[in-house]
Amino acid sequence: MRRIVSSLLLVAALALPTLVVLRAGDAGASVAYDTPYSFEQTYGTAMRLIRVDLGCIITEKDPANGYLLFEYTSPESGSRVHRGSLEIVRGRDSTHIAVQLPTLPQYHEQMIIDALNKKLTAEHGSPPPKPKPAPAPGPVADAGTDSGE
């Protein structure tokens, strides 16, 4: 019995990496960044960066939901057009930005994030300071005692 259990564990341990490799689909990686600037500041700046600075064609945009779809041409790939997306999500204390260019190496996505961060600072100044956390409440005095007696 012990030999059967050992054999089954060995087969499972050898089969697991194969199953993981076979089930893996396309990579869905993206580069993300949290910025302290507001959603509106970030969306407007991102749109100007993509359209004006990078010269990309914006194929679809939705300011209410915070995304841009665009066509990106890399100097490395000649005239080949790559489809990309930029997503901006409102957060409580920050704005989340994600860039995806699935047919290109990840450093292209990082380059766009870095350029957006630099452009946000250039257009809107230093990021607004983070709000300080509320001070912890002090010890509560016992209301049932009177120190005057």
C-alpha cells in the first residue's frame, strides 16, 4: 500500500509541471502604476501623451470609464502597427494606470508609463501631498468619577 501511494505522489509531482505548461495561454502582462494625481488630470494627460507626443491614432476612447485604445508604431518594428490599450481607474487615494501592448516587449509599456508620469509632473506640478492619517484617539476619561470630592 505504501508503495502505491509513493508511486501516485511521484506521478502527480511529475505531471503537475506538464499540466501547468499545457494550460498556460497567451501572456496577458501589462505595466501598471499608481499615481497621486486625480482621475481627470491623469486621463487628459494620457490622451495628450498618446495622441500628440507619441503620434498614435486613438481608435476608441471612453473618458467616463477611463480607457483609450490606440495604434502604436514602434521604431524597432518599421511600419508595423501594434494595438495598445491604456486603462485609468479611480482609486480612493490614487489613480491606477495600466498599459498593454501585447505584441511588443514589456519595456514599451514601461516607456509609456514613465513618459506619462513625467508629463503629469510637467503639466500639473508636484503631486498633491497625501492626506495625513487622523490622530489616534487618546485615552477616554471615566465619566463616572468626580475628582472634585
